[in-house]
Amino acid sequence: MMNSSWCVVHKIAWVLVFIGAINWGLIGFFDLNLVHAILGGIGLGASNTPERVVYALVGLAALFSCTCGMCKMCKGGKK
Ligand SMILES: [Zn+2]
């Protein structure tokens, strides 16, 4: 679960990964792609740019969470 001692950057990354995971769950159980439902309609041409930006951010957030772990700012103000 989200830890209240995390910094803002890690909280945002966690939320993005959470959104991606929930979206995949919805696709698996209900064949419902929520990101596509919300953003697919405002895509520019066939590229679905806003939708792909969300996917890219989710991917980056996952990589960030894996590679960076918890930063100094996460540790509740300890110096
Ligand atoms: Zn952090």
C-alpha cells in the first residue's frame, strides 16, 4: 500500500502504476479498457496520442519505482 512517508514523486509514480494495474485488471475481467474509454475518443487521428501518453507515463513510473526505490525525500525528513 501507499506509504505516507513517501515523497510526492514516489506517490505520483505509485498512483500511475496503480492506475495501470487497475486498467489491466478491468481489461482482464470485463474487457473494459478504462484509459481507452476516457482518452481514446480524443485521440488525434489513429495515433491515440493522449491514451499512449498515459501508457508511457505508467511504464516510466513503474521503471522509476523499480530502479530508484525510495529516495532521501521519502524517509520522513530524516537527514
Ligand atoms: Zn521518493
